[in-house]
Amino acid sequence: MNPNTRACIAYVAGVLICGKNNSSVYDYSQSKHISISGTVSENNVNVYDYDRGCHFGGNGNGGQFNLYDYGGGYHIQMKINGSQFNGYDYGSSCHFNGNVNGNPISLYDYEEGEYFNYSI
């Protein structure tokens, strides 16, 4: 999965699960803050990834989200369940899952076969 796509997913999951809206997400694998701003709610995600210069968003219903990564040009499905999230990235044709524990966010990318950590 694209590193910034992972970061956008982590950001959206973090905002939805812990309710903390921030203007960036820190990606430990890239050792940098990625500026992201916009609206994240149970029904709508519309954020802008300033690092790539593209939108990321879509609609939500009952914890189920149909998202689109405009930078990569592909869909992403994501489901929120308590402090956990999972989904499918059509860009890499692979699943992902993770959890939010306050500020720390952990995402497992099945394409890479490893965990990635974030903070908002």
C-alpha cells in the first residue's frame, strides 16, 4: 500500500475512533508529519493530503466507509468496530487492519506483511 494512503487511513481511523481532530498525522515509518485537514464524521470523510496534494474521502454508514484515494485513483473499504478498524485497499489488492489506542495508531498492511505506527 502507498505510504501516504496508509497515513490517510490511520488519520481517518484515529479521528473517528478517538474523536481527536488534528491537522497532521505522524508517520513513524517515514519519520515525518503529514499535513492532513478536512472533515471526518460518521457519514462523510473529506480530507486533503498536503504531502501528495490530493483529496481522500467518501461516505460512511454504520461504521462502514467507502473511500477514494484521489492521489492513487482507487477505492478503499474500511470498517470501524470499537477501537479497531479493518478494510481492503483496491490499489494494492490487499487487506489491512489496525487499532487506535488513544494517540497511538497501529496499522497492519498485508501487502507489506508488517505493522506501521502513527500518532495524531
